[in-house]
Amino acid sequence: MLVDLRIKNYALIEQLELRPSPLLNIITGETGAGKSIMLGAIGLLLGNRADSRMLFDTERKCVIEGQFDIANYQLQDIFDAEDLDYDTHCILRREISPNGKSRAFVNDTPVTLEALRKIGANLMDIHSQHDTLLLGDAVFQLNLLDLYAGLVPQRTHYSNAFRQYRKLEADLQTLESQAAQASKELDYNSFLLNELEEARLDTEDQDALEQEVKQLEHAEEIKYKLSQALHGLRDSETCATGSMKEAVVLLGQVASYGENFQELRQRLDSCLIELHDIADEVEIAERRTEGDPARAEELQDRLNVLYTLQRKHQARDLPALMEVRDSLRQKVSSVLNLDKEINRLRKDSDAALAAVTKQAAKLSESRRKSFPTFEKRWACCWPTLACRTPASWCSTAPARPLPAVLMW
């Protein structure tokens, strides 16, 4: 029920606020007084087309706002379907800017015109000269019957079950389409995956392989340089360790003359120990360094395999190549599991169809039982459509039955 109407900057109306009575309201006036203008403004709340030429002041926007009490309208499902917050007091608002752009709001939430039409159509009926023809519409008759017989909650339960069934059907069709497409790619993806699996990517460290190849290819140079380094550190008459050892002895001889001399000797002694350790490690590395052309060739072949796979899959390094392999594993596995998921969805869809069919039969039976009483009470207005008064209130009109109501 409309409890408050505000019209601002529309046609001949600069500003209007109307709070209609919950009983009968009649607005009268001569032709041209503006009755149709008010009706046109209300029509904007129903989603009618907006036109900036209807602005009273073309420099300001037009705002049409209606507040409704919808506590008894059973509109929770529509609000849920449109992802809107439901409240028993609903505010519809339409704004038209001077540049012709139009915006719609429901409870201050922006909505599409289609959403506004869905909600507005359940809140207001605007009847023109020929609108009584709606009485011949099957959907309109069903709505009247459901309201009369109190079947709206039962119909809502059926509608929810039907939407769930349609969702399961849509999911099933999507999954079957994915399965068909994935099956086409399965052979190719399986080939790529096998190629990557055979490469044993998890067992390799590409950086270590590349470093070892470099050492093997330059083994003679490395061995010679290490030998020279060892000669300078320990094996020559003027080696570093010998010179440092002499310096340690000399500092020890003057250590008793000052703490600073003692501290220098200790520091140099630590350096000498470190230098001996370095010399030992250089000696070990020099002994281990040997040329091995067969091993170098083996490692280079292994690297060539990795390089080829990286170029093929456009992977910048080994971790990226492993991500490609894992992705292919998932794709191949998902195809193999699709049949199981499709069968599960098909069972759920069949169960949902059986449930919704049962609810539809129950709803239809309830409508059939309620129809005889409904037919008697509302028969007075058919077919003349002269009034819409229930038969129990009207003793002058002939009792004629309505057309058969469509059942489902």
C-alpha cells in the first residue's frame, strides 16, 4: 500500500508530497488540471520510460519517490532473487538528470529497470479503459485464485523448488558442455603431461646442473688456478701462511708491553687459523677437480631437455615449468572425474524434478478444490466486466462462471 508519494521537478509539478489515506482516495479535476501528470510520475516507479523533456526545471534533476507498506505482499522471494535487502517498508525512487540519464533505486540500492518493474508491478495496479481484459489472462486468474485460497506460501515453496531444479539442470548442462570440450583436449593434454612427467622435474636443480656443467667444461683452468692459489697460500717460501705465522711470533714478543699488542696478536692468530682452513679447502677442491667429458655431455643433454620444455611451454624457469605440469595434471584429472560429478548432478536433478513435480501436483489439487467457491464469489463480473464486486456483495449481476483456470 502506498503510504507516501513525493514528486519533485516533474512536468507541471515543482514539488509535491502526498500521504494517501489507507481507505479510498479520489483525485478529481477538470481536463488539463494535471491528474494524468501525477499518474505519469507514478508510472516512472513502475519502470516506464523516462524523458528529460518532462522536467519542470531543465537545470535540475527530477525525483519521484514512493514509500510502500509491503508487510502483507509476500515479496520476500523477489527481493532475494534480486539480491536486495527486504523490509516491510519499501522505498522506490526514480531519478532523471537534465542530460536524460535515468537511475532507479529500491531502498536506496541502485537497481535495473527490470528489477524495479518486478517489484513495482506487485505494489501498484494502474487501470486504463481496457485493463479489465486482464481478467481473461490465465496468469492473472491464477494469482487471484492463490490469493483468495491462501495458497501463496505453497506456491512460493513450489517456486523455490522449481528454481533449485532449474539451477541443477543449468549446472548439469554446463558440466556436460565442459566435459565435451575437455574430452577433445584430453589426448593432447595427456601427451604434454606424459612428456613433463618423464622429464622428472622434481628431481632436478637447474642451477646446480648449469654450475656443474660449467665446472666440467673448464676443469683444467679451474685445477690450474686452484693449484696456483694453494702455492701462494701455503706451498711457497713466501707463502701467506708463513708470512702471517712470522708476524704472529713477532707480535707475541711485544705482547707483554701493552694490552693493544696482545689484542693484535690474538686477532692475527685467528686470521692465521682461518687462512689454514682456506688453504686446506683449496687443496681438497684442487684434488677433486677432474675433467669428465662424458659427464659433461650427459648433463648438457639433460639441460637441453629442460630448455626445450621451457621454450615449448613458455616457462621462464624450472618452477614455472613445474606449475605448467601441475596445471596439466589437474586438467587431465578433472576430465577423468567429470563423469562421476555428472552422474551425481544428474541424480540430484532427477530427485529435484520428482520433488517439484510432487509439489506442483499438490498445488494444482489445492487450486482445484478452492476453485468452485472462488468461482461462485467472483462470477458476477463475467463477461460484462461492469464491476469487480464479489458475488457475495452483489445481488444484481447474473452469476456466470469464469473461464477455466490453467492448472499446473
